[in-house]
Amino acid sequence: MQYYNSEISNKLPKLYEYFCDSINDSDKNISHCLLFWGPDITVQCELALEVARLLNCSNDKSQNCECLNCKWIKEQAHPAVKIYTRLDFKEADSAGDDGEPTKGKKNININQAKTIINELTVSSDYHRVYIFCDRDEDGNLLPLNQMNFPEATSNALLKTFEEPPKNTTFIFLTKDKTDVISTVVSRAQAFFVPSVVEQGYNYELVENVVSDYWQIDRNQVLEFENNLYKLMSENDSKEVLTQIQNYMLNVIKSNSGNKQLFYKLAKDMKAVEDAKRQLSLTPAMNTQTVIENLCFKMIL
């Protein structure tokens, strides 16, 4: 599946401009470890591939450049630019280190980490860019988390992340910085990448309950919890939580200059995502307990 998108400069003009300036200016440069986080993993990958193109372009770095490196990256055929997921390691096509077929693999394992380390011992004429994320078997991109990129694998690569070979950049794609172990985050330059999808952010179902929720007094948290529990009892729980996230995204986009509110909402979006995961477990956690925990995180 192709993930490169030539319109990324229009989708994310400020981030695109930043990376253009940093790559072109030897005094600025960019970190050898980048972490992109936010709700849209696909657009993060598009940005990561554009960064890889800028780093490898042998001409003027313009978006319509037709040099061989740019052609390869646009076709996702560049030998030094790779998207690494649990399903994309050729050495694991027959079986992973736990004996599971690649099709059923649950994470990027230590054997695969060793493959990367060994690969980097061989010199390259290109600027190597390794993009870490996850995907399903239909090719849909998914974010990194500590299930598909576990601590053992991360730790096996830490030294490489910290002191990579020359002309090597690692890029991690995730929904929230806390989904990647802190030792990796501490080695990376992090960027919030907003979603560029304008449609589909419906939150009519929850608006009356969650509108300006961050202004609710702590003494009213139980009332807020009861209203949310009633809403989830009368509707599909996952849809209610998704619409809460949609509301938060809309507020972020409408208040782009308010950093304090942005960090509050970004943190709360992670709490809502945790609530979704808790309700999807088998057996699922008690709905009322999940809502209680979520409300206290959002209000307190």
C-alpha cells in the first residue's frame, strides 16, 4: 500500500516548512530520532516519508523533483527508507522468535531489533530513515504502543537510537507520547501532528454533557459522571467515547493558540482512549468503574 502523499506541504504547512528549513540549514539540522504523535497515523507517515525525501534528495528538494532518490521514495521503493511494523520484516516471514507465523505476530520482536542493528553495521551511500509504526493485514497504518513495540525490543535498540550511524534517522508514529516507553521518548524530538481530516467529527450526541467540561468544578464531578453514565447506558459506549474524542479534537483545532488547553485536551484524549481499551477487554471492565476513572481524570 502506498503512503506517500505529495500534498503534505498543503496539509501540514508549518511542519513542512520547519523540516525544510532545518534540513537545508546546517546550523539547525534535525534530531536523529523524531517522534510524531496525534490522532492521524496516516498523515504522520506521509510527513515521515516527506522528511525522508528531503534528507535524500540529490537535487533542489522541491516537491516536483525527479531525481532518482525522490522517485524511489515517492514509489516507496527506496533501499534506505523503510517502514517497520510487526508485519514487515522479511526475516520473519516464516516465523517470529516466539514461533508465531508473521501473519499472527503481535509485536516487533527482539530478533527484528537485531536485524536492524546488523543492517546498520553496513555502510550506506544514502540517508537511512526507519519509520516505526504498526499496521493491520489490510495495510491500514496503526500507532505504536507498548504492545506492538514492547519494552524489551525498545531497550534492545536504545543504544542504536542514542548513537546511530552517520546519516541515519529514526521516526516513531504514535497517538500519544506515553504509548512509547519513556527512554525512547527522551531520546526523540517530539512533534504533535494534527489530523487533516475535516469530515466525520460528529459529537452531537455528547455535546450537551461534555461542553466546556474542563471548567466544571470538582464538586460537580459526580453529576458529570452520572450524566455520562446515563449517556453510555442509552447508546453504544464506543460511539459515545469516540464522539467525546471528536469534541476534544474540534476544541483543539478551534483554540490552536491556547497551549495550556491543548495539553489538557491531549492528555484527556489519551484517557478516553484508555477507557475504550478497558471496555474492549475480555472480560470487559465494569462500565461504571471505567466511567468513574475517566471522569476523575477529566475533571480533577
